[in-house]
Amino acid sequence: MSNTVNVTINNMPVKVAPGTTILEAASKLEIRIPTLCHFKLDTFDFEHRTGSCRICVVEVDGKQNLAPACCTPVHEGMNVKTNTIRVINARRTILDLILSDHPKECLTCEQNGSCQLQDLAAEMGLNKIRYAGKTSTYKIDLANEAIVRDMNKCIMCRKCEVACNEIQTVGVLSGVNRGFNATVGTVSNRPLSDTKCVFCGQCVAACPVGALSAMNRSYDVWVALNNPKKKVVVQTAPAVRAALGEEFDFEPGTSVTGKMAHALRLLGFDAVFDTDFAADLTIMEETTELIERVKANKNLPLLTSCCPGWVKFFEHQFPDLLHIPSSAKSPQQMFGAMAKTYYAKKIGIDPSDLIVVSVMPCLAKKYEASREEFSREGVRDVDIVISTRELAGMIKEAGILFKNLEDQDFDNPLGESTGASVIFGSSGGVLEAALRTAADWLTGEDLEAVDYEPVRGLSGIREATVKVAGMDLKVAVTSGLGNARKLLEKIQKGEADYTAIEIMACPGGCLNGGGQPFIHGDTSILDKRRDAIYAEDKGKPIRKSHKNPDIIKLYDEFLKEPGSELAHKLLHTKYITRDNT
Ligand code: SF4
Ligand code: SF4
Ligand code: SF4
């Protein structure tokens, strides 16, 4: 069998491998065929073709019936036309039919400006709604802190189902009913808050329209900033700085840390702090726990616990393993706890008069901040969580010319950070940061080697054996809950001899979080965000968490030592078994 197939597309010849789809073959000729349901993530070697939207139809060999380009493989001598009048008419009619049952709410839709349906209507020059028919009337699910589900806007591309069931293996969403009543539902039509949804937001990231969107809390931030009785501080997660610039026409992979700090100050925050500081703190606590467990040879492998999506996943689905994740809170919650105790005391303010706002790449962090255990005496440690996209919206709304801003630094005492903390934003970063500290602590030296290349990367499950103080530590890193499931099942069967495992719910880690600027399947953007994060790490004068001078001061003045009684009270948590239906 020949290993190439000759195809002609729009009168241009192209040679492709057998099995290639028309969609892929056309892309080799720089022809983009529009799609709404095709789901391809190159970095993760993932592709799902349903052919359900039919927008990608093309003419093949002059046949009467048009074929969907996304799931039709090429054959030798195939002759494809992608822009004949028949194709144009068919695509416009399909789009007209989709729009006939789509709310005409573009101006107030969370996805306004990022909607692929809106883009397609503009591209196809649709200037009126041709079919006015029956429209859906589903109740909007607003019952959780993270995600809004408005199935009236659903176009049944089924990408959310694929993200939830195949990539994440959470299994919350599935297609129900037929014909006009077809929709994507939850078990017994429950709100997401009553399901095992982990609020990772990967369904939101996949949704081409505004049927699934983030719960926008930017107005609450404006209200807080304009309350003269409150002091309002902000923390920004590591992955935010590597993606925020995309919202302001910077090339993907441009780190905008200094401009972001400046913009936050212009928005009116009383102090601009950094979650990276708390990531260094996380490493102090988590590495202490790791070393204790290694010495006692107990409760291994230690599983990282920075990601609330992943935490909720194991609480629902692996209750027999609740003893092995680290008890360390996530950096977001450690920051909140330190702000409402150490910082509030330092500036002489009652914690209830201090509002902590988080800017996160993540939708699960919105849910995490609302967990009961992260409040003390009725005061939440983190009051409002907004996403990278929401922050970009606020900066635009305030009329701040972001591109022109000078770089500024974070404030102290919760703003100083190291290279170890910034890599938390990428898959592999938490474990690498812990290894940097563990190696120094176990040898009692200030080791020069800080780069643990084998744990870096975005995809799959990465394993490495690293030498630390004469010990061979077998570690693993993965992201995406489908991959996490594989590792957890290995642990359950007693087939895993790891010392530590880092798991992040979103494929690639936080740089691909559900609150980041939309990539619409272009995973090359994730590679660039990752490069920006590691470049920032390399450029930092201090690259180990335990060397952060403000962390050292925090322990000296307040917490005493890693793992102390106070540190346990404020920086550690417990996990609970949750319903798995
Ligand atoms: S947020 Fe995550 S777990 Fe919840 S429905 Fe979406 S993909 Fe599934
Ligand atoms: S909710 Fe969004 S992703 Fe899911 S089927 Fe509807 S349009 Fe597609
Ligand atoms: S990987 Fe990061 S962005 Fe995704 S759910 Fe976890 S913490 Fe949030």
C-alpha cells in the first residue's frame, strides 16, 4: 500500500498520508474549513470527530451529497471543492438553522467577542436571521460559584461532553433527548453543584458559544474597590501573567507581570500581592511533609494538593486514597489565610474589613474559596475570585491602556517570590519546586543544580527517578484527570512505587485553566505560555522557595517553623468523602 495519497483541493494538488481527513489535507494548503464541533488538541495528541455540526461540508468528486470534511478520509485521486456555491449555500443554511434556535443575546453574553458562532456568522456575512421558529426554554443553572450553564445557547456540538467524559473522565455531562429537545444534561437534570463536577472548566474552554461560561464576579470587585470602609488586596496566580497579554494583543508567550501589577494598582487595589509568594509557602509545608513521609516510609506516594479540581475529583472518585494527598492548602488559600491573619495584624485591621481578591487562571478556584473549611469565624480567607479573562475585562472597562504601562513591582510583605513559585503555573512545576527545596534540605547544602528537566512538559504521564541526597526518588507528573485516574488506579492496585506525584486537573496545568483566554484548540499557545513561565523562573535571582527572604521572615515573625502547630492550623486542610453518583 502506498504511503501517500494524491488529492486535489480547489484545483491544487496535495500529497497526504492515508487516513488523513479532508480537513487536515486542506490545512496543508493553508485552507481553513470552518468547524464548530471538531475537537483537536495537538499538544495532548487528542482528537475527537463527531461531524455533528455539519458546518465543514465540502463537495467531493462532484457528488450531489456534500461530505463533512472533519470526518471524511481522503482517497487516491479525490477531488475536493471547499467553496462552490453549493457549499456556501449549504453552510449558510446550516448556520441559519443553528441561529434560529439561538438566543439573540450576543450583546450581553459572557462569550461576546470570543464566540465561534458569532465569528462564523460574521465570516459568512449573515446579516439577518432568516428562520424564526420555536426556541428552547431551559432553566439557567446558576447554583454554583464557578460555572453558568445556559442550555438555551447550546448548539449541540458535544465538545463539553467529550472534555468531561473522555479527557477528564469525570462523567457529568451527556447528550439527552432527541430532535428539537436534544440537549446536554446532567444526571436527573441536577444543577452542577449537586453532581461530581469538579469545576475544572474544561467544558467551558471547549464550548464554542456561551452555553457554558464562567460565573463573572468582576462587578463584585468594583463594588469592593469603591467601599471606603474596606481595604482591598489582590493576589495573582503564576499562570495569569503568562496569558493576560493575549487579551491586549501581545504575542502568546509574552509575560506581562510588571504591567499587570501596574494595572491592578490603577484599578484601585490597596495592595498588589502575588500568589507566587504563597506558592513558595506551599513548598515549605509540602516539602516538610514529603520528607517526614519519606523518612517514615509511610503514606507514599505523596500527592500534591494545589489544584482544587483535582482535590474534588479524588474526594468523589477515590475516597479510599484520602490519606495520601498532601494536607497543604493550595497557594490561593494559603495566601488568604496569611492575609487575614499575619497581614491583617501587621496593618492593624480587623480581618472582616479586609477583602482578598484572587485573580486565577482557574474556575475551580472560585468554588474552592467557597469551601466551608476555608473560612474562620464566618470570615472567608478569599472573598472574591476572578479569572484572567475577567481581569482583562476590568482593565478594558477602566480604560487602562495596558500595552503602554510601565512595569511595576508587587507590594510587600506578601509579594516577594522565587523562580520555584512561578513554575507552579505549568504542569510539573510544583514537583520541581519541591525537589529543589528537598534536595537542599536533605543534603544541608545550597545546591547549584535546580533544573529538573524530566518532570517538565505538558502532556501524558511523565516519570523520572531523581537522585536526592543519595536517595533515588521515583516521581511522576501528570495533568488532565483522565491521566490522573490511570495513576490512581495503579496506586489502588499496589502497582505504583512512586515517592511523589504531581497532579493538575487541566491538561497542561494552570496555563490551560478554564479561566484563561480562549485558545480554541490552538495548543501551540500553551507551549508559548509554558516557555514564558520557565523564562521567568530562569530570570529570577532566587529560584528556591526556602530562600525567599519574606518567607523566612514570615516563619521568624509568625509561623515559627514549617509544620508548626500554627502552620498546621492555618495552612493545612482535611479532605472528605463526597457522593460519586
Ligand atoms: S467543569 Fe469539568 S468536571 Fe465539571 S462538567 Fe465541566 S468538564 Fe466536567
Ligand atoms: S454546551 Fe457548548 S460545548 Fe456543550 S454541546 Fe452545547 S454548545 Fe457544545
Ligand atoms: S489545573 Fe490549575 S487551572 Fe486547572 S483546575 Fe487545577 S488549579 Fe485550576
